[in-house]
Amino acid sequence: MATAKGGYLPLFETKEAKGRVAYLVFALSTLVAICMILVYRVRHVPTGEGGQGGRWVWIGLFVAELWLSLAWLLRQSLRWNPVYRYTFKDRLSHRYERELPVVDIFVCTADPKVEPPIMVINTVLSVMAYDYPPEKLSVYLSDDGGSELMFYAMLEASLFSKHWLPFCKQFKVEPPSPSAFFSGHSDPLHPHMDNHYSSIKKLYKDMENRIKIVIELGRAPEEIRKENKGFLEWDTVYGPRDHQTILQVLIDGRDPNAVDMEGQPLPTLVYMAREKRPQYHHNFKAGAMNSLIRVSSKISNAPIILNVDCDMYSNNLDSVRDALCFFMDDEKGHEIAYVQYPQNFYNIIKNDLYGSFLRTNFEVEFFGMDGYGGPAYLGTGCFHRRDTLCGRKYAEGYKREWKTENDRIARESLNEFVERIKGLANCSYDHENTQWGKEMGVKYGCPVEDTITGLTIQCRGWKSVYFNPAKKGFLGLAPISLDQVLVQHKRWAEGHLQLFLSRYCSFLQGHGRIKIGLQMAYSFYNMWATYGPPTFYYVVIPSLCLLKGIPLFPKISSPWLLPFAYLTIASSTYSLGEFLWIGGSVQGWWNDKRIWIYRRTTSYLFAIVDTMLKLLGFTETGFVITDKVADDDVMQRYEQEIMEFGTNSPMFSILTTVALLNLFSLFSGLKRLLMGPPGTDDVLETWCLQILVCAFVVAINLPVYQGIFFRKDKGRIPSSLVSTSFVLTLIASMLPMY
């Protein structure tokens, strides 16, 4: 590898993707096919004469195809200039081992019922175990549920860490989450680990059982409450949305007595439940993050901040060092504001039934964003410069001093110090004429506060980096039911649409500040919800017109069939090949296409409705937490790749109605094909493409038909919902087509 000026060896390397010319040829041919289809729509609009109907339906189809073509064009920005990053941790260690900066790690949780304390402390323990000087690590848990049970679990974790961290260090344990490690390794990895493995596993299981007992009781036992004065805080807690700031330093990294079982220093560990009062808006996760930024600035004040969700445990001991290779590089490091890792999941089954991996996004498209200045901030698995989060603009020649200072005086007791800084987490702090949530910290007012924050940082002149190592940095918990998946995507799509319609739209805020390719990339994601109506139109109208005898596509003998055929075959072949190349399977690709249609015909439609209601002042922005707890029978069906319905969700009403409508239309089309009266136009010639479109939608909906007609388990589609869908299908089939 070539060296930089003066023989300097960089701490990271950037490589451009291969095959860009071949993809450009493919993209240009696809663009030609799209243009020909649009020309066909314009030139062959039905006149309504001679019994030729469907004029407005045809125009509607043209508008749908035009909008989906725009989406395709925006998406190309994610594929024009992909780059890949590689780090050199040995150079980092050789050059800066004694100067490594302090790192603060934020873990956020909001509800102990849907985010179990045992899961949360496994994430906390995993990030405490990084291969990094422990005296330079500080871990903060933000408990927005203000739960005594979570605090108790954190106390247990602080004690267990004295055994777990030296075990991880001695044997290079990965993943460093105890639950993940013991479930993935039923036996010691090698003979030297044997005795240690058994004793550590017993300690973990004992801790786990104690936490489960306390959760069942709903309160910590009195003897434990008496041993730790921290529990006194909950004597004045009125509820999870009405309590004072609770701040406890469980392990004080400055205390020489804070050592593990081998006498080595422990990372600082802090529990925080920021103040909440009914009369103040708490700004969801963004408010929690900003409270953490302020409080941590007085305790550790690390120049680098990592934030992770409570269900995203660390999977790679070297993630901190990898990130620092970008920040501390002498040539390029001063330009980088944050390093974003992809979201990966440990509970994805072989063929990814619900498309939760978002494989194409994280394995292809985010590399394209990186090529234009950096990826979006995803809200988890991201390393930040503290000062860029606090509003600093990029300036040429900017150099960060990695040494940190804070205002804690050595003579001041820990209790006095904690009491003095509690006010930084009070709910009134943001409302007292400060710039927090505006120009400082994470942005307020949108469900995708992370995306707005990342875009704002980039518009201040900073760059970001997408780093996707072979050994994944973080592994989380993906939804395991269709309802959870659709609700999650509704929240994302709604937040992105609100962003697009605001002053933070990338074409407005980013104009002249970030590259046009990055503006387009942001807009592609921001406009997710708008792809719902044209997709819904395409899976409903052709089937209705098939019922009514209204053709919408060219005949087989027509040369205009070629662009339709090419676009369908070429795009599907390329999509499948790409999916296999990035590690997927054929069945996984088909599942991904299914969920792609399901999201667009349900989540995105509801996202548009909710956004309009919010803009009109009828509703307020909310934040839905994805449930991390699942019944055993739901989990069993998930592992068997059986789709989970089981609820009377209005989204399922749409799915079921669309599925039934296309099934009836396909039967009608096949009947016309097989039993058409003699002397009429060739049915196959006229209706082939329309029947194929209908057959595709039917094939996509096979799990829905199983849930309607064949399944008897609790995950089937409820009979009341099926009845409603049959009625809606009947009504739709009687609608006139103009």
C-alpha cells in the first residue's frame, strides 16, 4: 500500500468499489427502458371511444410509474460511488497507545417491560469488556423508565463485572455479552478455560436468577434496599413519568479501590434516570441523549462518545480501536465527526422471514452514502466526537486535543459531586432558553432525530464514515412478528416524511453544504412513505381491471412489450444476483421482496395519514418502542419461518384484502384465458402481462392465504379480520373503472 507524504502510514485505508462501469451500463439500459415505458403510457392513453375504457385508470398508472421512476433515480445515488474502509489497529497501538483518549459509552433504555433488565445489563457488560484501557472507559445507562428494577439489575451487573471483565480479558471472549457467549458456547473454548468457564457461568446464572426473582416481586428485597442507599431515591418516585433526577455512580473509575478480582481498574459505571414531570415534554430518546451528554461532561468528559441501544450488545472487542483509527488519523481524522457501524441482529433466521437484516441497505447502499461524504446517523452503534454533537462547525486546520478535563475536585466527595450535577438532567434544563435540541446535542421534534442530527452535522462541514467489518461490531434483537415489523417501519417512514417536509429536507438544508449525491441519498430514504401509494395502486388496479376486462399493458406481439419485459427480467436478475453476492439466499431474496411490498402497502400508507394528521394539528409526535419480549409459541413459529399474524391490525386488513382481490382476479383471468368464447381477440395476446402481474402478487401473498385458509394456530389471521376483508374485496370488485 502506498504511504502518505513523508512516509507516513495512515491508520485507515479507503478503496473504491470495483465494477462501477458495468453497473453504469446496466443503469443506463434500465433508464432507457423506464423512459420507453413512460412514453408508451403517454402515447397510448385510451380515448374512451369505441368502448375503450379505463382512461383515468391509465393516467393513474402513468403517475404511479412516474413516481416509482423518480424513486429509482434517487436510489442510484447510493450506487454511483461506493467506498470501503479498512483500519490498521496495530499502527494505532504502536503510535498512540499511551495517548488513547477517554471514551464515554451511552446505553439507552426506556421501559423495563418491553426491554428486560437482563437484556440491558448484558449490553452494558459487553461494552465494559472492550479491549481498551478500563480507566479510559465510562459507561452510562439512561433509564427512561425510571425503574427500581433496572437499578437493581445494574447493581448486580456492577458486582458481576469484577469477575466477567478479567475473564474476557484473559481469554479474549467474544461476544463479550455473557448471555450471548454462554448460549453460543455450551462448553469451554479450550482446556485452559475449563475451570474459569464453569465458575463464571454459575455466577452469571445466579445473578440472572436473582434478577428474575426481583422482577417477579416487582421490588428489591428490603435487606438489599438497606444495603444500598441508592434505593431511597424511589421513595419519592410517583411513577415512570413523574420523578426527580436519579443519578448513581455505581463504579467510580477514579477510586483506587474500584478494581476487579485481579486488582485491575474497572471502567466507570453510571446509572441515570433523568427527571420527568407531566407538564414537561421529555423529547423521547433525544432528550435522554442530551441529558447524558451534559452529565457525562462533568464526570468523564470524554472526547469520543459511543451510543448503543439497550438491545445492541457489543460483538467485537476491537470496535473502539477501529473507530479511533478514523478519528486519530493525522491526514484525514480531523474531518470526521462520527463513525457509523451497521445494525446487525443475532436472531435473524436463515432466510430472514421479515427482511429485518435490511441486507441491501447495509451491505450495498450505505457504502454509496460514504462515497459522497458519509452515511446517515442511525441512532445506535455510532462513535461521535463530543464537540460535533455539541454544535461545533468544521474549520480548516481544526485539531482535537485528546486530553480531557472535568470540574470534579479531588477533595469533593462523590455524593456531593453527584448532587451538584443532577440539575443537568432536570426536565426544565432544555426549556430554560438553551440551544439543546436545536443547535446543540441531538435534535428534537421528529421520530428520526438521529437522521436529522447526522445531516445537520454534515451540513456544518464534517464528514462521517461507514465501517462494516467482517466481524460485526454490534448485534441486536430484530422483531419476530409481522405486526412489530410493520409498526417499526411505519414509525421510520413517518419520521423520514416529517423530515422531508421540514426545513431539514436534504435538498433545502444540504443545498451548497453537502454533495448532490448525498442530498439525493437522504431524500430517497426521507421519501420512503411516498412510495406507498404508487405501489398500492400497482398491486390493486391491474387486478381490478383484469376483473373488468380493461387491458393496461401492451400485447405480446407489440414492440412496446420489450421495455416491460427487459425491466422486469433485468432488474429481478440483477437484484437476485446482488442479494446472493452479499450473503443472502434465494428464499431470503424472495422474503425480502415480499416484505418490501408489505411495507409499502401498509406501513407507508399509515405513515402518510399520521403525518398529515400531525401537520393539521390533530395528533402529536409519538415514539413506539419495539417489544423485545416474545411468547414461546411465537418464537417457535418464527424459527420455523412461519409468518406471525394473530392480531386484528388494520394493516393486516389491507394485506388480506389485497391478497383476496388478486386471488379472485387471477381466477377470473385464467378463466378468460381457458374458457374465452370463440371469435374474440386472442386472450393470451391481450392479457398475458396483466395476468402475470396478478400472479406475482398472489405468489407474494402465499403466507397470507395460509393464514386465511389453512392454519389453525394462534398466529393465523383472525376470522373477524378475514370476514371484513371478504366484504372489502366484494365492494372493491364492484367499483367502476374509468
